[in-house]
Amino acid sequence: MTNIPKATIRNIAKESGAERIADDSVLYLQGKAADWIAGQVKSANVLAQHAGRKTIKVDDFRASESLGV
């Protein structure tokens, strides 16, 4: 289970046009969001380590996105 609150997922769904979202859909999206975030962090971390840093900066995320890492 992730630490992304169900209410956050529901709010994003509402802001995206959903009137209602089923509980199992919220759980599915929690997992997908956590997986996506983990993938982004792993890619950015590779670039931070390559630069000799332990701290991931926003530029690492941007670079990994533009490189398709």
C-alpha cells in the first residue's frame, strides 16, 4: 500500500472531470502513481549519482525526461 492519500487521488480525479470514482479504482491509481513516482526517482537518481551528488535536483528530473532515461 502507498502513502498517497485516497482523498488526494479522489481530488485529482474530480479536478480531471470525474464525478465519482470507485474504491478499487482509487487503489489502482494509488499503485500506478507510486510506481510512476518510483520510476521517475530512479531515473533522476542515476543522473544525480553520475554528477557526484546524493541529492536529486529538479534538473535531474527534467534531464531524465528529456533523455528518455
